[in-house]
Amino acid sequence: MSASVSLMASGRGACGFECTVANYAVVDVPLESIAALRENPGSVAGSSLSLRFLRHADEQTVVGLAAVLRAMALPPLVGTDFTHWGVLAAPRLLGRLGGAATLKKFSQRGTAAISPHVIPQNSLHAISSVISVALGMHGPNFGIGGGPESLDEGLLVAITCLNGTRVPGVWLVLTRWDTEPIPDGQGGSLSPVNCSAVALALVPRMRGGAYLRLSTSRAARRQPGEDLATWLTTRAPLGNPASWCRTLSWGGHIEFVLDEQIEQRKAA
């Protein structure tokens, strides 16, 4: 699969950034299925993960790694050397279930009940760090945003990073709950919830193919688009136009257009 990503500005001091989405994958699973995914998020070419590697990881980290592994296993990324790639993660409200469980343990049994893994596994940079370590990547890795607008912030930072460094590519991992869980204090949720992740493999600009465009131009106000993960899994059938677009809070807009070529590669 390939798609171009463009960030364009107009007027005084205009600048532009472009890159290509070499591949993408979406993973969307209910909370009760994450335990199995934690034990086996997917295969890693040339190595294997310990069954304990994700033992303390947040649910969004588990699903994010699974999405990256799924995208890596699809053409044209099969056999790609990711050693020098970067990993950028933009979670939305990471660590709420684990945080609630930690606070309850602390109130009942004090500091002796608190695991030293709580802070590193629930920080903003946890997802990118885990993926980087799991896949042996040595490029930059850090978390972005963490709040309600993490999607927008993640896309902007990823494009800037790719155009401002010499890394051959970056993984942008966008994670969230479909509806925010109601913590039960035991690490679970009182309401049924799904956790989803979109993994985008971004590389320097290539011509042709479908595209993902970020524009700073203040176009006519548009209705907010549906969630990106939802659209990617329920988009128009092969051969029909398929596009995702929404206006950002600061007036620019994001557009993701898939073409027949990218659909054929996905189906192959």
C-alpha cells in the first residue's frame, strides 16, 4: 500500500511537508481479548518476544504493538530493515485502568503494594518505547499529545519528524478506547469497551498512489469525520471512491483518500 501525506501552508512564511504511507494496519479488540493478545501480539521477523515482555504493559501498548506487527507482515514491507526507523505514538488517555488499580492498592496496602513498572508502563512514551525495544529500532521514539486531540497532534509531529531528520521511516501509532472505560479498581472496566490502534508506516515522499493530506489552509468548515480506525475498517468497497476528511480545531483539515491500487494490495 502507498499513500502520500502532505502538509501545506499558504500566505507569508508558507511551508510544506510531504511523505508517503507505505502501509497501515488496524487492530480493534474488546478488553477481554487483550489478555490473549498480550501473550501473542504477532510474529517478529528474525526474533521472538518473551511471553512476559508485555506482562506489565498498558492495554493501548499491547494493541499498538499488534497493529505494527500486522502492518509489517503485509506487502510491501515484508523483509524491510526497520533498524533505523523511528516510532511515534499518540495515545488517548493512556493508563486509566492501571492507574485506578494502583491507587486502590495504595489506599489498601500502602507503597509495598505498588509495582515499580507503573510509571514507565503508563507514561506518555511507553508505547513508542516498547515497540522500539521489541523490534530493535534505533531511531527516535517518543509519545505525543495523550489527550482528546492526540490524532491531530500525532499526524503533525510525525510529518515534521520525518522531514526534519534523516531516518528512513517512522511508525506512527494512534491508540484509543472506543468509549472511555469506567475503571473497576481491579484493572478492568465496569462497561464493555474496545481498544483500537492504527499503525501507519511513513517514509519519504513517493509519487502516485493514494494519499493522506494535512493542509493548514482554512477551507470551508466541514463536519468532523468519523474516527480514523473506524473508517479504515468500514471504507467504501473496492473500485469506489473512498476518502476521510475533517476540519481541525485550528482551521486546517486532514484528508485521507484511498485508491483502487491500495485496496488491491490490501486484499492480496
